[in-house]
Amino acid sequence: MPTRLRSSEPNPSVSPPPPHQPLPDPAKAAGSAASVAITQLSHWYGQGVNQRQVLDQVNLSIQPGEVVLLTGPSGCGKTTLLTLVGALRQVMEGSVRLFGQELNGATRRQRQLRRRQIGMIFQGHNLLRCLSAEQNVQMGADLLPNLGYRARRDLAREWLRAVGLEDHLNKLPHDLSGGQKQRVAIARALAAEPRLLLADEPTAALDSRTGREVVELLRGLARNQGCSVLMVTHDPRILDLADRLVQMEDGRLMEDGRLLQAALAVASSGSVG
Amino acid sequence: MIGALSALWPSRRIPLAWLLLSRQPGRLLVALAGISFAGILMFLQLGFRDGLFDASVILHKRFDADLVLLSPRTMSSIAMAGFPRRRLVQVMADPAVAGTTPVHWTMLLWRNPQTRTTRSILALGFDPGDPLFSDSDLASKANVLSQHGRVLFDELSRPEFGPVASWFRQGRTIETEVAGKRVRVGGLVALGPSFGADGNLLTSSETFLTLVPNNPAGSIELGLIRLRPGEAAEAVAKRLRAQLPNDVTIYTKQGFADFEQDYWRSSTAIGFIFSLGTAMGFVVGCVIVYQILHSDVSDHLPEYATLMAMGYPLPQLLGVVAREGLLLALMGYLPSWLAAQALYGLIRDATKLPVAMDNQRGLLVFAMILAMCLGSALMAMRKLGDADPAEIF
């Protein structure tokens, strides 16, 4: 289990700290074709003396079709990074480019339109309780422009088939198991044909085996679509499914090949045990 | 069927508003019961108000007249003052006038032939040969009044006057006292009670003067004037007003009814009481619908936030709440309309008031229910502003 490390962080100064010497910029290296290009992203919560820095000059880029897993102790800023990339929060400092378009300074309306290109999968499945599995997925498909009702409904059914739930079309979330609910959530996210999938601990509510199955499914479907994935996870058993592993601590990112190796070792021993 | 529908309506969406409501049938039922209750309350209050005002002019509307003469001291049907009968004779001089009927009008005490208790009844005295009401069935019954001491009893009078109608139909001879004098019921008419009078009886002028011996000679309370076809009542009234002395006032038939209704409207609290009752129904309905919609939005706030995170614009979600309000209004109105129909029937039986559903009131109550539901939806929408998609991760 990761331990809480936030307390070790010294209290940041009241005003945003002066920009440091730029670190090597992975986004630049990756070029402008990246799905996500984050450069020098910093973020704070609170006001005045209560102000607390959660992201400190984060740089990250994700290529189309790439699956990136983000790990780190809780409270280190992973979820904040996810909400910023997901256009759910206004960018304060630095740059987040989604498919070449800058999010810093985007209006509410622009962010709302940007979100249509992003699929989101939550820790809790966040399905609409009053809708059947099929209708939930169709809420995703309904976001696609210029598609008739029947085409959108057929799309919803196809996605449910793709996640192996073709026999549960008319069930309410209440009647589905945790793994099934998460599969519906995946189908819903993918039905909107996103170019980027954000997932926040999608396996947290699942047992290890179901969790791994769900993430394998997610990775396979996303790759088929050329859709990038940024997934926050604590689950060591799924780390080997990543193309790239990124670790975050105290608002900073560390990319470490050795970490991935270690994780792979844990995962293989975990799956045997 | 569904295939045809989806072909006709390609931009169709999941009916989220309907599903949000219908997947919680308990709450939906409570909401509909509340809205229907508010609707029934409004229907009843408005029905009573209109019924009472309509009842006050039941007689006024039936008189066979284009114009009427009244004393300027007359305030309402329960306080009719007399004026000289010769004014009605003067009116005959006008070439536009086809005929007149002098009418005596006062409240007298009727003795219940069964229980022997007395009760105030409205008595009209007229010459049986003269037309009184525009409907014709009175003319044949009026013959019996040419015999002295006979009266026609209003079978729609309140039951406190005794089982006169049923006894009469059984063929029994009904003799009782009016104003201390013996009268015999010679027939039945159907008029109906009003504010001022719980019952009515008709008699000849001759019998009337026996019942009211101290009636000033040559004094009547109401003069009916019939005009020749094609004459404009308002123009003739204006001409007559100029000719006649100021011991009479002239109304058109409609003006006479309005005069009576104005009295009850202005000198009693009835209009205010029932309008207030209607407003109470409206407020109660608002509170119920707002409560339901507000808790519905609060309960589903994470789901609304999820939809916002997926890229649904806020106005579209506000539309869902508005549609919920619209659906509640439609579904709540129908049962209230049906229940009001049934209750109006009960009220008619119990009070003999002419309370019935009319389109105007039906539309008014529907408009109020709609305003209630959409207004509450608008209030509940403010809660949607609390849905922050950044909080759901």
C-alpha cells in the first residue's frame, strides 16, 4: 500500500512560485501529433495562507493509441491532473494541449465541447440509475452528431456486445454486478467515439481478477479505436498492461523504467498468487 | 411501430425526463397526488365561486324581458323596493315596446307542511296571463294560478321547505301557510335556490296581494319590458331613461343580472374567500412540486454532473428538469379534472347550486397547474448549478 507522503511537502509560498529553469520537455520531443501535450502545468487549491500547490510543473505527453498508467500515493495530485486534462477544471498555469488545441484560457463552452472528445471512466461507475444498460450506453452515443436514433441505438448495442454484455441490454445498473457496471461504463465512454480515455481507478471497486479483465478489455478496445488512455491506478496487478508507467509524487511526475520493471514483477507474482 | 417511430423522428433521444420520473413510481405517485389535490382544490374553490354567482341570477336570466324597470332604492334581489306601476304603463307609449309584465317580488314565510316550521321563501306575483319566463312550459301551469290561493312551488327549493315535490307527484293535496294565509300548491316549477332565497314560489298578483295586504296600492317591485324584434335594447333604454322620472331605473336584462352579481361580489366576501382558497391551492401545489423536483435534482446531482463531464451542455440538462415539470403538469391535471367532475356532481346534489365544469375554468386550472410545475422546475434548476463535473472523480 502506498503511504501518504504529502506531509513531507513543505508549505508552498503564498504566491505561485517563480518559474524554474524549464525541465526537459517531453511534449516538445514528442512533436505536435501527440493526443495530449502537457507542459509546465502547475495548479493550486485554496486561497491565501491556505493555498496549497498540488501540481508542480508537470510535463507529460501521450501519443495516439498509447496507454499510460499513472500511479502515486493518494493526495499527490493524480486526480487533479486528470480533471485538468479532462477539461473539467480551468487551467491555472502552464499549458494543456488536447489534440493540438490549448485548454489554458478556454471558455466554459469550449471546455464542454472539448469534453465530447474525451471518454471518462470513474471509480464509481457513475451510471444513470434510472436507465437500462443499453440506454446508459446510448447516452454516450447520443453525443455523436448527425446520427439517427436507430443508428445510435444500434451503436449502443454493438458496444455492449463488445464488452460482453449483449445479454444484459435491458437490465438496470442496480441488477448488474460491479464488473458488469464498469463494463457498461466503458461501453458508454467508448460509444461517444472519444480520442482520449481518462480513467480514475476503474478497478477500485472490483476484485483483482475482474479488475484485470476490465482493464484488458479497455486497453484492447481503445487500441482498436486509436484512442489514447490515461489511467490513474493503485492496483499493482494491472501495471504491466501499460505502454508507459508514470509515477507522481508531491505534484511532480517521475517516469522510471525501473519502476515499470518492479511493477511487472509485482504483477506477475500477484497473478500467480 | 417503434421502427416507424424512429424513422419518423431520427433526432429522438432517450426520454430522460420521463425515465427519471417513472423509475421512482412511489415519488411520482406522491407528486401526482399532490398536484391533483391542488388542482381539485382550485377546481372546487372556483366552482363554488362561479356557482354561487351563477345561482344568484338564475331567476334574472329566465325572465322574458329585454329591459327591466327597478326602483332606484333596490339593492339586490333580497331587498327589492317598490315603484309606481304606472311607470310601466308609460313605457308602453314608446313604439319600440311590444309588451310589459308587472311583477311583485318579496320574501315571505313558508310553513313546512310536514314539520310545521317556517322558513323564508322568495315569492313572485304576476298576472297569470302575462309572460313571465322565456321558457314556455310556465304558460300552461300558470292557468292554475287564476284560482285564488294557488301557488306554484319550486321543486329545486332546499329540502327544508318540506317534501312538497314528492307529495305533489303522489297526487296529495298540499295546503300550507304562507305569511299566515292558507295556500294550496297548484303545480311545480324548476328554478333553483340562490344566495338570497333558499326556495321560490310563484303566484298570481291577486293572491300575492292577499298574502301581503299592506302592499302599497299600485306599487310593484319589477317591471319586465319586451321590445319589438330588431330594436336595440341599449338605445331604447337610453331613450326611456330620458323620458321617465327618476323614481325608476332601467337595466337591460344582462345589466339586471350584472347588477345582482355585483351586489354579491362587492358586498360579501364570497369572491375574496374563494379566490383566496384558489390561491392557497396554487401555493400548496407549488410547494409540493418544488419539493419533489428539488429532491429529484439533488438525488441525481452526481448523475447530472456525469452527463456534464461527458460533454452534455447545461441547457440540455435544464431542459430535462423543465420536461419533468411539464410531464408532472399533464399527468397531474387529468385526475384532478376527472375528480372535479365527480365532485361537481356531488355539490349539485347536495347544494342545488349550478356548479358545472366549463372549458374556461378547465383551461384556467390547467394554466395554473402548468405555471405551478414550470415555476417549480425553474426554481429546482438553480440546484443544477451546484453540479460540478470536476467533483465526480
